[in-house]
Amino acid sequence: MHCRSDAVDTANRHTERGMKAFAQKGFCFCTALFCCLLAASATLFTTASLSGCAPRGAARQITVAGSTTVLPIAEIASEEIQEEEGIHALVSGLGSSAGIEAVMNGTADIATSSRDLTADEEASGLLQKTVIAHDGIAVIVNPDNPVSQLSLDQLRGIFAGQITKWSELGGPDETILVVNRDEASGTREAFKTIVMQGTPFDKRAAILPGTGQVRDVVSRTKNAIGYISLGFVDSEFSKEKVKALDIDGVTPSEESIQDKTYPIARDLFFFTRGAPTGDAAAFVNFVLSDEMDATIREAGYLPLFPFEKEAEEVGLL
Amino acid sequence: MTKYRKAPKDTGKGFSTKDFNFWYGDFHALTGVTMNIAQNKITSFIGPSGCGKSTFLRCMNRMNDLIEGTHEEGLMTLDEQDIYAPSVDPVDLRRRVGMIFQQPNPFPKSIYDNVAFGPRLQGVTSKSDLDDIVEESLRRANLWKEVSHQLGKNGLALSGGQQQRLCIARVLAVQPDVLLMDEPCSAIDPTSVQKVEDLMVELAPEMTIIIVTHNMQQAGRVSDYMAFFLQEKAGEPATLIEYGVTKDIFANPKDQRTEDYITGRFG
Amino acid sequence: MTKKKAAEKTAANGKAAPKKGTAEQPVKLPEKKAAPKQPAKKAAGQPAKKAAKKTTLADTVAEKIEAAAALNQNITPATRLSEIEPMPAGVHTKNLQTLSKKTVIKERALEWGFLACALVAIVAVLAIFIFTFVRALPVLTDLGIARFFELDWTPTEGHFGITSLLIGSLIVTAGALVLGVPLALGCAVYLTEIAKPKVSKVVSTAVDLLAGVPSVIFGFFGIVMLRPLIAQLTGGLGFGALTAWLVLAIMIVPTITTLTMDALRSSPLGIREASYAMGATKWQTIYKVVLPASKVGIVNAIVLGMGRAIGETMAVLMVVGNAPVIPDSIASPISTLTSQIALDMGYSSGLHRSALFGMGVVLFIISATLVGSVRLISRAKETRAEKKLSKEKEEKLASANEVQLATIAPVETGAKLEAAEEAQESTRARIKKVLSEAKAPLISKDVTNETMLVVFRAAALLATGVLLLIILFVTVNGLPALSFDFIFGWPQGVNAEGGIWPTIVSSLYVTGLAMLICAPLAILAAVYLTEYAKQGRLVNYLRFATDTLASVPSIVMGLFGFALFVEVFSFGLSMLSAALALALMMLPIVMRTTEEAIRAVPRYVRWGSYGLGATKWQTVSKVVLPSAFPRIATGIVLAIGRAVGETAVVLYTMGQAINLPLTPMDSGRPMTIHLYLLANEGVNMQAAYGTALLLMIMILAFNLFARWISARSTKRMTSD
């Protein structure tokens, strides 16, 4: 004890003595420089890299906002169109509603959406709709779960919290662990419209803010059930598997979605204020082009059929 | 070689050391200390800074055990019991050998709780017993008059001198046989010094008091016996140079170095 | 040899220094008690505090003298300056120069300037409250307060009752405290009181560094490691209070540990020695002396930990399951105020959004209340009235006083004296008997001691073990992902394969920008508080404001940033909006470290400067600030480390688009949000681990850099 306090005392004296001699100018400078560098370097790097990849500058700029579901597609499109046509598309994912609002009040050029317009939004008459892809929503369970098919009514019962045991559905006598999506999710919106049809969701269900989370949790939890876009059911990134259930006797697949026999399917949209023009139109067309098909598949969705594309494409002025 | 001047004989009572050595890690701090401490008398340890007197004092209740890497050699006994024997619990030793420090160190608790601390440690729980002990100890420490009306006051709110006497009362509460005082007056004002010195003289008939001091006058005023420690060369262990009756040493130091020190030629 | 030498040296020095202490005792005392309130730098520990205490006193004295001097100068020469004819040069060379008007104005202007900077804190706190409150008004007026505090939270159906969320917040916080506080206290006690100095130094450095690990990484750990584990244990999904408790407990351990260690270290060293000398065991010393002595500091640490737990957003959001209900069990999903705000903010509109701001107001009030109570606790300790004695004892004392009076009375007879002495003898004998007969406790003190020491050691081991596990986990999983392309490449494809360069740039950009805004303000404000301000109501308000600002949950700061910078100032989702919000978050941190740094500059350095005829500003700018610079720099770098790890505050102020920001008006996606999104998407986990590792390395680098600065400056100062 004694020693400890002594050592400290000695240190103190040293410090005080040192205070008199400021021999640290160079060092001060060094540190100050570092702090400034933080900001400066960030700016410089940005300038360098941007001027490298976008020689035509940011003059041609459009803003794309909205659905997180469509975000990956929009982001890739933005990167590629930047390279190919020098259009700088600022993409953000705030949710479909926010995107639509942004386009209505003019802060964004294109709203990406995983739902159709509401009656109110439709009534404003401001917005022009473009379908850009199809999406099927698969209901997934753990591969160990013996249940392999449900009716739409049963599904509704589960997510409304009325059916709580797997035994009620021909499975083991265990509690159903429901995994829902957050309200910002377009997938949830679609699921709500198609499956729930006005019945409220059970509020006790876990709400996860990401497709991957839902898949991961279901793949690793025996009694869980959730829903994700069909494209994510088989993931190249994860070893764990999930099982997609047949709904009303139809197996979810590209075919059943394209021929509209699988009940839980929806379209993905772009909305613009009036018909898209200029760079916005170029962006819409680029997303519709065959070049983007692979990307759309990677994002878990189905690209449009060629005949559908023709109908949606915008004539460039 | 230590020079003894009518130094106390080994009576089998109280502290006694034979060829005691002490190390801080690799540093040999003390060597060859052989002395008997007189029962119920005041003994002062003097010497210049770094002479090992505090170290030796702290060996007597094994406070140095709290520092990493210290060890000792030789014999130190209290009532003929080797206090460094493996079977001895230093915690129990410290209950018998109280200590006062240079800096008054009351606990940040009430005066009452400060004094009752030791008895409570020993398992005294009765409120009336504790009240008695607190009162008695504060009386013995000559503090009762000043604080009896404010026992709930925080010990830190007292003046420096009062704090030191509170610390003494705190130690007295467990009725120790020996009281070690490590420069008890160097951090308090002169008026308070007087009070503490008076107190020591009052207490001496009932307990052995050992005081480390830098103040030659104080050593002369209060102590019956005096021990002079010195570290002759830096890096070498310090040792006991001269030990005996205070008056004799003051009047006629046998060792040149003792004389030099008490006449103020170095230190 | 050094130890003993040093020991004796102090003995010699002791004479001068402690005497000063004694002389100042009565005046110094309030300062001493107030000390735990000031979070002092850990590295400096107790002695620095002591120094600070002493300087504070000297401070006020010096300031009074200065103030008096200034007053005199103002009245006499300055006012008459205009009337006096300019003297011919040389005539009055022997007279003292009159105070120049220019100097007065300049010094005044500077003071006002500094004050303005200091007021930013108050303005910010008010603005945050007012703005969030105004945005919350619709839900309060349209819905009514009663319905706002209903149980039912179903925004889609117009139910905006926040009570279940509030309860969720409380459940999560309470559990985290129950788990985390004992762990943190045990850890702190072990490190300050029990561990060998070397062990303590290494481990407390580690704990310090861990305090900087961003919450999103804890959340990430919770979601990938803890959740499956708890799912298996409980048979549920693994989302819920239990998981949140564990994650939050781990998170608050470093915070509470470091603050508690500060408190323990600031208790006087001597009391431990005294306790050991009284024959107390280590455990008795800790339990009966050290902990009570540091009570206020420890309570403050716990309250601040509580503030951190209740305001925590990202980690909670990732593990609670977000079901806005009263949970059936600790393993079923719940939701909290913070997580619900973060979850809903992106898509909410109208009343729903207003309700989120209402929740922000509630959070703000909770955290401000916590700060207020900390201040009250500290102040209560300062001005606490004398402890009430038991009635019995008071009576006893009264009679004792009578006896005493009798003893002192001059007309005392010899017989009386003798009787008194005899009585004393008998009490002494009785006391001896009491002491010797005192019963040993049922469990021997040694057993208790050993057991408790083991418990403390275990707590420390567990706390550091878990924290290291997290780091190890992120490192092992993240290392394979790290490569040149990963760091400097662009994200490719839908699942963000490739690199994360734009997110790194965005993180550094926004942090750098925030620091450019915050550092000058904070430093000037600290200069005002330390060098200019007179203790009084204004300073009290300022401190309360900075403390409150420091405690504002980052999601509330995010809400405010969104409302003010994004919308009202229409900076949009941009670097600038995020940087402004972030700057406000960092302001109190930088202010506090700067204040401490300035206070650590010895008084006599200033006196030296004044003695040479320097003005206040010259003294501050040429002497004080340069001396304090290394510690200020340390503080700033630490703040940068924290800012890089912030998530909730930038979540809705910066946007989430992957973009390489060029101008401050560009939006971008910082690393933390990138990690959050990757973890949620759960597809490209490799990139998530890589991002987490890189984020951690960056923050670690900032922290180590800060340590290097302070170590280097200490070395510089001691080298001569």
C-alpha cells in the first residue's frame, strides 16, 4: 500500500516538472494533423474515386427511394447504369410508403414499391405504375417439421394466433413459433393482403427486420414458421435448409407463380410522377432490360416475361 | 555493530527481535536488527530518510505483507511467539498490535462507526456494549469532550489533529497491547501535536508504544527508549546503530553517526 | 531499492504537502466530497484527483483575486481613458500603463464567445426536448395522453399505446442490471483491490477497450451466438427478454466497471491500511470500508449503466423479437421503446411517426431524470445533515455530558475524581471482557474472506472472459473475409459481395465532419467552464445540460437529428445531418475530457504566465491549452472511436444507400449500418463478420492511438 502511493507521488512530481518544459510541439502538431486528416482524407478519397469512375460528373442524377424489397435490384441497376450511361441514381430504402410519399411530394424521381397503390394514393392520380418483377412468397418451416402443406385458412389461423399447436396441423404436439416480418417489409404487406385478408396478425409473434433473419431462425429452430420470397428459399450462402410448404396444394415454384396458380404472389413496382421521362425513363427501361434478369433472380424474384416487358417499357423521347 | 545503552533485557514479554532482516523484492532493506522493546514504555525510532525505521515498524504488525514480494529473515517475537511463524494469522496479530499512520485516515463514516469498527469486527454486536466502548475509547483519546455531541458526524469533517486522535481512539477500542505510531504528528498542526504527545504519555503505562519520528525534540520529549537506524550507503541495507535509554543517547551518544544525526549534522 | 527510497522520500515530502492539506481542511472538505461526481481520468487515478481538488480551491481564490483586480481596473482607468489627453511619449515612462480599452474589449469578447460555445449544450438539450415534443404533440392532442399510455401498440389500427413498450424497456433494463451490476462490481473490486498491479493494469485496459465496442457488434453477437443457444435451452425462438438481458449485461459491464473503479480508486488509500491495521481481513476491508466509502460513486456508476441500458437501441433491436406485448415468459419476444422507434421510424407517417417522437420524449425524460437523480445523490451526500442518533443513545449522551460537566466543574472534590476514576477502571475491565467474550461469527472470517475473494475473482474472470469471447468470435469468423479487395473494393451484386470501401469512407467522413463541428465548440466551452465561469447557477445549469446531453439515448438524438437537420433545415439524409447529430452526441464527451485536461494543468503554470504579464487569453491560449493538449487529443480520439461505432443516431439521418460521399450533402451508409443490414439480411454473413471485425479493429486502433498519445505525453514529461 505504502509503496503504491509513493510511486504515484513520484509520478506526480515528474509530471509537474515536465509541465514546465513543453517539449512537445512536434507531437502536438502530429496529433492535430491526424484529426484533420480524418476529415480531409475521407473527402480526398471520395473525390479521387468518384472522378475516376464517373468522369461525366453528377449532372445527370436521379433519386430512387422506397421499398427495401426492391432495394437490391435498384442498387445494382444504379451501379450499372452509372457505368453504362453515366446516370447517377441515388438509391435508398425507406419502405414502400415512404418512397411513394417522396415521389408524390417531388423529393424522389422513382418510388420502388413491393405493393400496389392504396386507394388514396391511386385517387391522387399523380402516379404512373410500372411492374418490374414478380415475387412469390414461400411459407417456410424447419426441414425436420413433418408438416408439408397448409391451406390458406390454416396459414391465416397460425399467423393470427388462433392455431398454436403443430398437432392441430398433423404435426407433433409442440407450440408453433411464429416469425413475422416488420411493417416496413413489402413481403409482410403482401402476405397481409393475400393471406390475412383483414384478420390481424398475432402480436405475440417475433418480428424480424430481414429476410435472411427469418430464414436463419426458421432453418435452425424446429417449431418455427415464417415467410420469405421464394428466391431465398434455396440460398447459396447458407448450409442450413428450410422447407417451403405447399399452399392449398400448390408447390411454390417459378412455374406456379408465372401461371398464377400459387396463391401468395405479388408484383414489384416502380412509381413515377406521371410517365417517366429522361433519365428516370432510362432507369426504368434499364431495370426492365434482359441485362437485369440475372440480378432480379439473385435478389430472389422473377423477372417479367418478354411480352410483359414490352408492355411496361417506356418510349424514350 | 549495534551499540546498546542500558537497552531493555529480554523479559519474555512484548516485542523482541534477533538478527532481523527484511527485503522488498531483491532489495535488502534491513539487516541484523536485534532489540527488545520495553513493555509499557514509549520507544522511539529515529534516523534519516530511508533508514528503514518505518519499514521495521511495519514489520511489527506485518503490514508489509500487503506489499508484493517482501520477505524477512531472523526472528521477531511477541510474548515469545514468532509472529512470522506460518501458523500466525497476520490479521489476528494486527488486532493486538495497533497502528497509527502519518496521514490521519479515518474511514468516511461517522465518528461512532469509526470507533466501533474494530469491536464490530471482533463480533461485538450489543448496542450498549458498543456505546460503552466508543465512549471509553474517545475519552482515552482525549476526544470525547470535543465530539460527544456529534458522534454521527463524518470522521472526515474533523480537523486534522482531531482526525488523528479519532484514529487513536479507533485503535484503542480493540484494546491492543502494542501501539505502533508511524510519524503520527508530521501531518498535523503544532497544537494538535501537543495533544497527541500528551496522549501518548498518558497511555504509556498501559501499553507499549513505538513511535517513528523525524522530530528529535519529540523523541526526546516523549520516549523512554530510543533506537537510531541508519542506511550508511545507498543500495546497502539499513541497520540499527544505537539503542538505549533516550536520555543517555541524547546526553552522550556512543556512536559518531548517532551524534552527527542528533546534532543535525546530516539527515 | 527503489521502493524503500521512494517510501522514505514521501516521508520527507509528507511534511510539506500534508500540512497544506490540514490548513485547508475545513474549506477543502466540500470539494472532497464532491469529488466522486467528477469522472476523473482513470489512468491518473487518485493522485490526479487530489491535485484537481487542490487546484479547485486555489482556482476559486485566484479567480476571486482576478475578479477583484478586474473590477478595480474597470472602474478607474478604463472609464477615464477617454478624458485623459494622450501623454507625450517619454513623460510618463515610469508610470504604469493604463489598461488599454482594446485589451478589455478583446478579453470580454473572448469570454462572451466562450460562453456562447458553452451555451450550445443548454440550447441543444432544450432544442432536443422541444423539437421531439413538438413532433410528438399530434399524438398527444389527437389521441390524448391516456390513450398514448394504453397497452395496445398496433399502429396499423391506430392504437399507439406505449405502455407495453415501456414495460418492455423496464424489464430489459432491470434484468440487465441484475445480471450486470454484480458482475461489474465484482470485476471492479477485483481489479482495484485484489488483483496484482500487473494483472489489474492489463485487464482494466482490456475492459476500457471493450467499453468502446459498438453496440451493433454486441447485437450481432447476440443474434448469431446467443439466440440459437437460448432457443435450444428454452424451446422457443430465442428472441426475448432473456437474450436481451445477457447481451445488455455484457454491454454495461465495461461501463459500470470503469466508473466503479474510478470511484474505488478515489477513496483515500489510507483507509485500507487503517482497516488492515485494525485486524480486518481483505473482505472485511472491502465490504465494511472501501465499498461504503465509495458508495456515491458506485450508485452513480449503476445509474449511468442503467441509463445506457435503457437507451440502448441496436443491440436490443436485434435480439428482443420486437413483439409489442407483455411477454408470457422471459423467452418470448417483447419490444422496447428504443427498438420500436428504430424499427418503425423508416416507414412510419402521420400519427404513427408522432407517436415515435412521443416515445422519444418519454426516453428523454427518463434519461434526464436519471441524470438528475445522480446529481441529487451526489449533492445529498455533500449536504447530508448529521446522522440521526438513536433515541437511547441520545439520552445516554445527555447523561454522559452531565457527568462530563461535573468532572470539569471547578468545585470538584477529590473523592468525586476518585470515584470517576474507579468507574473508568471498571468500564475498561468490562470492555476487555466484552471484547474477549465477543462471539466469533458462525462462519469463520477466514472462510468468508477466502470465499469472497474467489467470488470476486470469478466475477472478473467471467466478465472479461465473456467480453474476450465476443472479440475472439468476431475475429475468428471475420478474419477469412478480410482482404485487400474487401477493404478497398466496392460492394457487388444484390448481396453486397465484394468490398465495403464506401461504408468505411462514409463512417470516417461523417465522424471527421462531426469532429470538425464538435471539437472546437467543446474545447472552447470547456475553456469557459474551467477558466472563466464563476461557480454559480449558470455553471450548474451548464453541467446539468451537458450531463443530460451525454445521456440522451442515441436513437432519440437520431429522431431529433431527423426532425431538425433532415426536415426543418432540409439537409436531407446526408453526411451533414448525421454529422450534426453525431457532433451533439460527442459534444459532452469531448467537453468533459477537455475540462479534465485543463484542470490537470497545475495552477502555478498559470501563475507563472500571469506573473510575466500575460493576459487571461494569452495564458489560456499559449500556456494552458498547449499543456493540456495531449490529454485533449486523447479525449478527442476516444470520442472519434465512439462516433465510428454509433449506429442509432445515423440510422435515420444519413440514409442507408451505399454511396461514396463527396459533399456533405451526400448520403451514404456507414459501417455500423452496413453490418446491421447484413446481419438482418442474414444472407452474406461472411461480409457481416468481416465488417464487424474491421469496425472493431478501427475502434480498437483509435483507442490504442489515444492511449499512445497519453502514454507518450507522460513519457515526454517525465523524461527530463
